[in-house]
Amino acid sequence: MVARPGRTQAAFTAGELDPLLYERIQLKYFQTGLQHAENVVIAPQGGFSNRPCLRFIGALPSTASRIFPFMSSLGTAYDIVFAGTAGEVWSASAKDADITVPDIGDVLDEVTDAQRFDTLLLFHRDVEPRRIRLTDSGWSVDAPPFENIPNYDYGGTYTNGVSAVWSLQFVGLTTGVSVFTLTVSDQETWSITYSSTMSELVSWISSALAGLPNVASGFSVSSPESNKIQITFSGEGNEGDGWAVSGVVANKSDAAIVSVKETVGVAPGEPLISADKGWPQCGTFYNQRLILGGFKSLPHAWMMSRQADYYEFNNRFTQDDGPALIPMDADGGEAIEHIYPSLYLQIFTSHGEYWIEQRGLSRNEAPNHVQSSQNGTVRGIAITENEGASLYVYKNGSSIGELRYTDTSGNFASQNISLLAPHLLRDGISDMAVRRATSDNSGNLYGVVLSTSAARLATILREQEVTAFTRMTADGLTFKAVAANGRNELSWITDRAGARALQRFEDDLLLDDAIDFSFGVASSSLTGLDRLNGVSVWAIGDRNIFGPFTVSGGTITLPVAVSAATVGVWSPPVVKTLPPSREVGTNTVLKRRGRIPAVRISLSDTTSLAISVNGGTLRNVELARFGALADVGELDQGFTGEIRINGLRGYSDQPYVTISQLRPGRLNVRSITLEAAL
């Protein structure tokens, strides 16, 4: 009998598609999409396989809810897990230390961080910033030693201002003959004729200064002693120390004017950040400076420290490397939520996305804030990097944006990369992180935690148009937070009936909540599983699969003795294809009930496979009939090749195939060919 012609799908790089797209057969992504994708990752080359599973690292407090990655200057990576104000520092395999960070418990979900060398800074506008350091004597927590925070006029009545005072002394000038000019902060006066009568000279200099555009009324000029003029920069608009005064004699070469700053000016006001006025919402290290922004009482402004001196903000440093406060020209109510160091300094606000056109920041050059889009972002969810682009969560909380520089427009362009799968994120995003590709045939893996404690994964390789979102489930587990640490591991906070744990993705691991056993003498009894009492688990012993077992008294018993085993819970991968196209000609479709009697599946190194059609009962596919060895472990006998499954029954208006498993094992699918009768 001649096989029925079928439709081959060899690429699944669009991942699970929104149901609104199921009949959009003209859409190019329809040919690479899936109806349902769970517990799989999509390969950039097109196929799919089991997702990495979770290795149990250790138990956490029942309220643990945030992870901050920390990379020491020596290259050692840590995960700092917070439960309220209590922090736990975890190394690769164990808890390294306990720390306490005051006051952050109530705002932990909105806290942002910045890390450089052995220092991690935590920010929230309602809490004084905290500094976590790894020192020679261990971990320490304190307030960052900010110095000389500038004053800001918040509109109150202030009496702490000090007027800048400059004095001028005249050497060798001739009354009625010598002509001179004064330069005040780069603005030159008109010519003034010198007079040894100080009252006349005071009057002439006062008139000349009044004509300068940068000097406001309220200043005063006096002569405290013979041949000396004193200028006091008092009055509204003249506050602070931003003055430089010099003089040049125009027509007498042996005369001079000596200018001296006598009093340093201090602008009236109150510290920009304080317990009364609040604190910065975010910060970052960039261009050898510490950047702080989103101040509670000045939310649309940011400031930078002195270059190479992260905690110095004294605005008396007037050179290019000096500190500066920069209010953005933003709409009312717009607040800076994140500042991110990318190709250019990026600023994410509650209303839009900006970047600073100058790569090198200078106190004496006003930064140009270029707006790229107007999506706004969520407070507290970290910006992550992928392939040179910045990923962020839209203000709506359920869309993921990508901010990427484009040479064609000379601007950063923002795209919604979750547009094809919005149904997977509609419950709201609470955390996200990106793990870089771990092999030459994998893509970056994007982990997302939803406010409902569900999780999502996405394979992202944007340059190759691969953005494939899938679901992530683990038997009995929910998810509270995710982070990517310095070892390029995705770390998760999981919850099982109120018991929380730190777990990490591990490639080639087939069980979640997994723990290893090793015996000097082979044993069939596995103990120490009290945390899984009453839970259905599987065991992998000496490369064979055993289970399921229900843990009782912290123990399970295998049918045979093994020298090494891994025990954990298992959730099968589930992939459902889109219904085949009914198009029989140009703009012509044939809609009637159809069936899929046979499927061809191309596999690579696969040890377990099950299939069904139209949501029916899964049917295990016996790969062993293609050549199993009795004395070799099950996981060492992966099948590679194409198999054809016949005899599939059932008609449906929208027929589809489900690929899954009935027992743990490797699943690597290269292509699926549906032989449909429509």
C-alpha cells in the first residue's frame, strides 16, 4: 500500500502560538508554530527536546521570594536569596552565609540592584540604599558611604544657603585711562574705565555685571578696603558655587587684576536624598561612575558620581569628570524605574524608554536623552541582556519588549517579542532572567515567572528569528523567582506545599527536585527523602528508569540494587501540533472532519516516546523493537532515525497530534510528518 502524502514540519522555532493565530495559515510563523508546547525547549536548528530539569540545592525559608546574583572579583558566583530582610548567600552547592538587610522586607518585590567587583547595592525609593560586600573577613551589610550629596530646592523656605564671594584687586591701573573687562563664568562684560574712587568703580562694575545674561539681580558689589572690590553673588538665581571671575586690562601691559574666591557658595535647599525626601529607586555602574536615579521626591532625575570615585557627589568638582544632577525633560508623573548599562546608557521610565546619545558622560556637556519608545516598564523586574539587546517588561506587566540599536535608523528600536504568545504571559510577569547558550547547538534560554507562580521558557536567537515560548511545569512545584548567576545557571525559588527550595537548571537531567545517591556497596533502599513524603517520584539507577514510587518515611525501595541513583519528580513533555492547513487552492479551503491515520517522526538519541491524536489516550511507542540490548542501561540506548506510527484513529474538525512520554527519558524530535485524510 502506498503511503499517504503528508505535511512535514521540521522547524518549531515560533514555539506555542496564541489561539488567535490558529487559522492564520498565511502567517509565516504558522508553519513553525505549535498549538501547545510544555516542558520542551526549541533548538535554534528547528527541533525540540526535553527542557533542562531542576537540581535541588537546598531548603529555603518559607517566605523566600527574590534572588540577586553576585559575582566576586575573583570570579566566584553566588546567589543571594531573600526572605523579607533575611538573606542567604548560596555558593555552587551550599549555603555560605546569612545576612540581614534592614527595612527591605515590605518592598522586596520592587527592589533593584547594581553590582561591581565585591559590592552589591540594593535600591528602593522608600528605603535607604544598602551595600552588601564580600570582604576578607566575610559578608557585611551597611549603608553606602555617599559623600557630599547635593542640596536641591524642593520649594521650601531655606536659610542654609551661602553666597559665593569673589574679590578683585587692581595693580598698576591708571585712573581715567586704563580700560578693563571682567569675565564671569565665561560671560564678558562691556569695557569699564578704571577709577581710584572706589564708589565710582563699584557703581560701574555693578552696571556691567547687571548687563550679563548669567547674573541675576540680587548680587552686590562693595569696596571693603582701598583698591579692592568685592562681589557677592546673592539673590535668587545666583545660588551655589558655579562662579568664576577674572579680569583683563585692555590698554596697559604692565597692569593686572587679581581675582580671588573668598567664600565658597552653597545653594540653599535640602539633601537630594534623605530619610525625609526618600531615596533612589535604581542605580548602575557605568563609565567608572555610580549612576543613581528615580528619586522619590524627584522621580524624573538622575545623578552621576565623580568618575573613578563611586560615592563622591560633590558638585564643587567642576571638571568634566565631576558629579552632576540631571533632571530629564519628561512628562509630569514620569518616574525613572531602571537605569541599564548597555551599548549606551539606557533609562527606562514609567512612561517610556530612553538612551543617552553620548557614550562618555561629562559634567560640562548636557546629556541628550533620546526617546526610543513609549511603553513604560514595571518597577522591580530587572532589565536583562540578550544578544546585545535589552529585554524589559512593559508597564502592562504581560508583554516583553526588546530594545535594540539599529544602524539603519541610528536609534534604539523597541519590539514586543511576546506578540505571538501573549496568552502565556497574560497573568502578569513577576520575574525573569536569561541564560546564555550552553552549547554550540543551543540558543539563549529565557526564564519567566508569572504572578500566579507559573513559569515559562523561551528559546531566543533573535538574529535567526527564533523566539519560541513554551510552558514549564514540574509535578507539585510552583515558582516564585528566577535569576541567572555568574556560572550561567538559571536558579529558581520553588514552592512545594509551602516548603521552598533553591533549585537550578541542569542540562541532561531528566527529573525535577532531583537529588543524587551514591553507594560503596549496591543498594536498593534510598533514604533521606523526608521532604518528598507522600510525593510520587521516579528513580534513575545505573542508567535505568524505575518508578513511579510514593515516598513513605523518607524512603523508596528499588526492584534491584544500584550503585548510583538520582531521585526526583517528573513532568512529561507535551507537544501538540497545529491542525493541518485545509487550503486546496488559492484562497480555497476544504473544511470537513478529518483524521490523521499515520505519523512519521524523525528522532535523535531518544529513549522514550508516546503519541496520540486529537487529545486521545497516549500510546507508548516501543523504540526497543528497533534494536535494544539487554545488558546495556536504558539511557545508553538512544534511538536515532525515523519511525512511522500507523493505526491512529479518530476524526476531528481540527485534527492534531500530541507528542509526549509515559516514562522519563530523552526526547529529541527533528521533524514530524502528518499523513492526514481531510
